[in-house]
Amino acid sequence: MEYKNFGELIEKAKNIPERRRGVVASAEDDHVLEAVFEAEKRGIATPVLVGDAKVIAAKVKALGFDPSKCRIIDVSGGENPAQRAVEIINSGEADFLIKGRLDTKDLLKPVVDKKNNLHIDRPGVKGLMSHLTIFQIPGWHKLIVITDGGMVMYPDAEMKKGIIVNAVETMRSMGYETPKVGVLCAVEKFNEKMAETVDAAALAEANRRGEIANCVVEGPISYDVAMSAEIAAIKGYKSPNCGNFDILIVPNLTAGNLLGKSLTISAHAEMAGIVVGAKIPIVLTSRGSSAAEKFNSIALCAVTSSRRG
């Protein structure tokens, strides 16, 4: 299966037999609160709010909701609210983590701490977490993933393999059977002087050997060729997947960040952003993201998470 838009993803989240539970680390954030209450209203996820209880209660009330009907966990005295949120997850009382008003490094510190048992080790990609962004581009026929524009700054070929594995596993948990992956470069031809094309060719070969499973990996491939069958034909690139890829792998964080912001700001794409590669997905969007984008991300986490406890 594949999703044409976020509406279909939201319907999938609403129809999960057991409602998921999202815990917000440092919930003193208006847009995050708007998103979690919308998710609760639409039957997607039940929120647990961690942070300064007085501030959270005041914000909840200002948004028109009743604080007495919310589960608010008070954290004060310098304790990292993300650590308390992770403890709630490990107790079986929540299924995924949501970033509130705190730095990303503080959010992820307890996630990667092995004592919290959320860390995953895979052969060759030990403990790799990556950022995955799904876009709904106006005029485009389906949702598309771009990764990694938010976590891994300068991945080598082995790290890119881990990024692909994370993305493929996430999409398979959404219902995709064999995601189609394009490894983006400036050109669609191998050039030993362009490291990105060397990595892309190695990843495509690893896929053919079965080292990267449950997907189809192509590369090197340029963005225009990946997104347009017509341009692919003009340039002589033969693939049935051009114009229909599910996942685009960018060369580095800067490229992914620029491409993602170009789509949202200039092309008016809607997005959802999560961190994958740990035992639970994590809502992680830009500080400038709207409540709608955070809501989309919560729906994505609801679909890709497992009921814990």
C-alpha cells in the first residue's frame, strides 16, 4: 500500500485498535499542546504532559481545555523532563516521545543512554538514529520521505545504509511492502571524483546483494530524474521507479535541510518529522513548525509505534 496524503495517514491512525499514548517532554509549548489535544479529540493518541505543572496547566487552560482532565507530571529542580518521559515509556504508560520546549540534545540524551533500554544495535549501524520527514507536496500523487535532514550531519556509505534501513522499516510498519529508495546526488552517473555517487552506487549494489533488504535501492540518481519519468527518458535513465519513489536519501544533513525547507516554504508542502532507529519513534519537528505539522507527526508516530506495556 501507499498513502496519497496525510488524510489517509490520519485515518489509519484513527483506526488502530488500541489508541496510542504520546508523552511530551517539556510540554510548556502552545503549538505542541494544540497538536496533542487535536490528536486526542480525533481519537489518535492520548497525551501525557511532563514539565512545570503550573505553567502547563495555565497554558492548557488558556487554550480552552480543562487541566484537571489532563495527566500532567510535574518535573522541577533541574531534572531533565525527557528522562522522566522515557521512564514513563519504559513503565508501559506511553508508546512514543514528543519534543516540547527543550533542546534536541536534551530530548535525545536519555533515549541513547543504554540504561534506559531504548537503544537499538544493528550489525554495521550500531545505535544509529536518523530523522525522517514525510512530505505532502501540492500536485504530487503521494506522500514522499526525505531522510536524513535533521540528525546525521555527514554520513558515510555505512551510515547511509543505516539511514535506509531505518526509513524502510518505518515505511513497512506503515504498510508499505517494498519501498522504492532513490539515493540522491547532483548527477545520475557514477563519478569516482564525486563521493556521493560512489556511496550511492555502493548502496545500490548492497541492495542487489541482499544486504539492504525489503526494498529497491537505486543510485546515483538526481532529484529531477527521480521525480520525473519524462526527464528520466530524456536523459536516458531507465527505471520504472522514476516519478514514483517512496524514499529519497540525501547526501548530508545540509542538503536534506535545504530540500525540506524549500518544499515547505516555497512549494507549500505539508510535513511530518520524526526520529527513527530507537525502540520508539520520536516527534521531532523544527521550532518554526506549525501545530498542524506537529499533529501530522503525532499521527505518524501513532501508526509506526507499538503498544507498550
